[in-house]
Amino acid sequence: MAKEESSEVLSVEGREVRITHPEKLYFSTQARVSKLDLVRYYLSVAPGALSGIRDRPIVLKRFVNGAEGEAFYQKRAPAQRPEWLRTVTLSFPSGRTAEELVVDDAAGLAWVANLGCIELHPHPVRSRDLEHPDELRIDLDPVPGVSWADVCRVAIEVQALLDELGLRGWPKTSGSRGIHVNVRIEPRWTFTEVRRAAIALSRAVERRAPALASSKWWKEERHGVFLDYNQNAKDRTTCSAYSVRPVPDARVSTPLRWSEVPDCNPADFTIFTVPKRFAETGDPHAEMDAAPGSLEKLLELAARDEAAGLGDAPWPPHFRKMEGEGPRVAPSRARSTRSGSGPVKPLAKKTRVKMPLVVVANSPDKSAALAGLEKWKSRHPQVAELLAVDDVLVDSMRGRSSTWTRIRVNLRHVPEELRPPQDTPDPDDDPTREWRERSAKRKSKTGSEAKPNAGSDSHSHSEDGA
């Protein structure tokens, strides 16, 4: 006889929501949190959590085996869903469309948490206008070894610039190592224009704090705190306010007041502490919708940058090649370009320094990839001693429906005679390899120029502020 599925029915604002396997542990290492604990957390901060997702289509990032398990992305709304949950149809850069879920109330919040949605991933648009964002998203993502104090310093530079531009930024911890600053804007500009404004802002902050901030897309070129302008490209999402993050202590992406930024500790904001903070001090972002701002000054800054020779910056790898965009390939691989079927010609633009990178691990399991890094170091102890903190590049890669971790090592500080060759990564479980190999075969048969693939140096939208 089949074992009966355990469940618990919650009454949420007059609606019944069934929580299946409520006792299932979603966090089990440092924090111990069950599925029901997660649902109750979201209900305890529902007004704040809903302010970030209400009336917005959301991508379901599902951790059906808990925070320690592999997640997958589900754009399309489940066919079996309550009749009171609505959907909207989004179009994507690929030309495809999807009917995505919109969560407007606490019952819907509990329902998606029951699906294993530890995080909440809304698009920056409202359901009434899916082509014009009402939010500029500034994602401060520190490279390895950068201190939290430096992240906060860059956030303060962002605040100062926004003030000068007549815009108001609303900061929150990313729930990991970074900070997000969201800016409400009038929904008058396209995704392309909003991204263009974000590039201008990133470059302006980099000029203000060149030792601390970076606008460079390729990880091998970054330093300090990267301002990820591509979070504003269409089809990119970041975790919203009060989202729980899949890290061992169950941290929360927590809204802050600017006065809290310099001295806060992101480890203080967890699923256990945020409900009390919310109940006692309220939501610091409660008035975010009150005064949307204009991008006109930022777009004027973008125009000045372009007149000075600063054109478009690289797009995420799954986007089609954009007009005015430079070569979409990492500097370590960009040495030449091919015109039609003719010979390889040197790039007309200034050649960037090629970094000596080796891939040491690919795995859907981040801990397995990190263990592979340690094995590589043990095989090359003399090399490992010469590496700087930011010579180890841990990339969260996104395929069509899943993520995996790629670890590369930059050998720039290692004398050439000591540099180990590129061996087969260990582990080497890249879930996109089969697709890429098929694609490469098709390209070789047709002789067409290869498009960027899912194995490019992409920044997964689930790893904001990693």
C-alpha cells in the first residue's frame, strides 16, 4: 500500500493553501529549516515580500530538494494551479513566449513557497506594461577577497551619484556578499534604454572610485566590486526584497535604510531574525513606489560616454548580437576575428591582454566543484602558493533550465615555465556540453560564425551579489 503523502492545509486570508511534506528540511547544515518554516517565514513578512513581486511576472526558481540540492528554473506557470492565481504572457529575446505566474497576495506567496521557491525572482515590469521597466536595478557584486566594507563604500558612491541625478536608490543586502540598489523609474523607457542607463551609471561609479569599483563584464578583467549592468537586460531577474537565499545560514535579502549601510552585517539578517525586525521597525522600502524618477540625466551621461568612444558593453551570452556591441568573447580568447570564409584577420580595435586561464572544475554541485579546485591545488602546490585571491574565478553558469559551477584559475602571477597545461577538469560535468558539441558540429557544416553559447562567461541571474 502506497504511503500517504503528508500535508498541512493553511488558511491564508480566506484561501486554503495545501503544504505538501511540511516537515521536509529545506536547510539542514548550519540552519535547520523545514518547508513549513519557509512558508511561515514568508507569511510573517508578506507585506514586504509582496511589495517586491506584486503585479509582476515571476520566474519560479525551484529547490525541490532543498537549498543544498540543485535548483531549476521554471518560466511557465504550472498547469495545475489555483484558479485565483493569474498569469501574463512574456516574450523573450529568443522570440519565444511564456505564460508566467503573477503573485498578488499572501496565499500566492505561500503557494509558490510550497513549490520549493526559496527565492523570489520578479521581472522589473508590471503586468499592465511588459515592455517598459519601472525599476532600474543596480547589483553590486564583489570579486573574491573584497571586504564587505568596500562593498558598502561603493554603495555609498552609488547613492551620491543617484542624488546628483535626482534619483532615489533603495538599498538591500543581496543575501550573500553583495548589495542591491533598486531605483523606481517612470515606465517610459525600453529594456535597452534602461540597460544603457545602467551602463552609464556603472562607468560613472567606476570613474569615481577606480580602485574599488568595476564596470567590466568579463570576470578576468574585474576588480573590487562589479556593477552588473546586465541585470537590466530583458529576461534577467534578481532576487527581490525579503527573499531567502540558498546559503547555509538561510540569509535574507533585506531592505535597509541608507543610514544602516555603513555598519550593517549581512549575516545578521536571516530567516530567524528578519520577521522580528519587520514587526518592530517596519519595511524600510514601504514608500518606494511613491516617487518614480526619470532616466533622462543618465541617458545624457550615456550619450556623452558614447561621444567619447565608450560604446555598448557586452550583453549576456544568450542574447543576439547587438548593433554597436564589441566582440562577445572573453579577452583571454579574443585574439582575432574571421570575415566570411576568408582568412583570420586581426581585430581592428586595441587587443586586450590575453589572460592565461585554465578550467579546473565543472559541476552542477558547487561543493563538488570547489573540492575539484582543492584537488587541483594539491596537484600543483607550488602554483597554488603564487595565486592571488582574485585569481580563482568561480562562475555560476546558467543553461536553459539549470545552473552549474565552473571554476577557472588565472595563472597571470605564475611564471610561464611553471604554468600547468589545460587538463580535463575534475569533475567535468558541464550540462550544456552535449548541446554545445551538437551546435559546433552544425556550425562547422554550414561554415557560419558560431554564436555565444551557454558556456560563455555569463553571470547567472540567480547569483546576483554572489
